[in-house]
Amino acid sequence: MTDQDQRLEQTIMGLLDRRADTSSICPSDAARAAYDGNDDGWRDLMDPARAAAWRLVASGAVEVTQSGRPVQESEARGPIRIRRARR
């Protein structure tokens, strides 16, 4: 795992820690927060941010949702949200 991968996973968890338990974030929130520039370079982190979310799903830490329901990576199409795993 690269430093960028770890930073994105930590960023996702940090953003979720600062929100209500029922809140979710967009992968773009993590990409923007992890990017250290002032331009649109955060967009290059969108695919890595989504990949970080799926790794966190595999570890059981988060769920990826569409229309408020958890989805698997194989069925996700279009915009996704990330929330803490519901147990």
C-alpha cells in the first residue's frame, strides 16, 4: 500500500469521525481533504479515494452506499457515498 493509499484511508475515517454517526461523505470530500494544492488537482485523487473506500469496506470499517443502501463494488454504478459500517 502506498503512502497516498494510507493517507486517503485515514482521511476518510477522519472525516467520518468528525460527522454524526448517521452521516456519510462523498469520495470527493476525501480527495479534496487529502490534496495539498490549491487547484483542481484533487480530481486526480478521485479513483484512489474510491479504491480506499472499497479497501475500508473489505476491512469492515465502512459501507459504500447508493440511494441510502449498501452496495458491493461489483454493483456500484455512478455516484457513491461512504458511511461508517452499521453493525
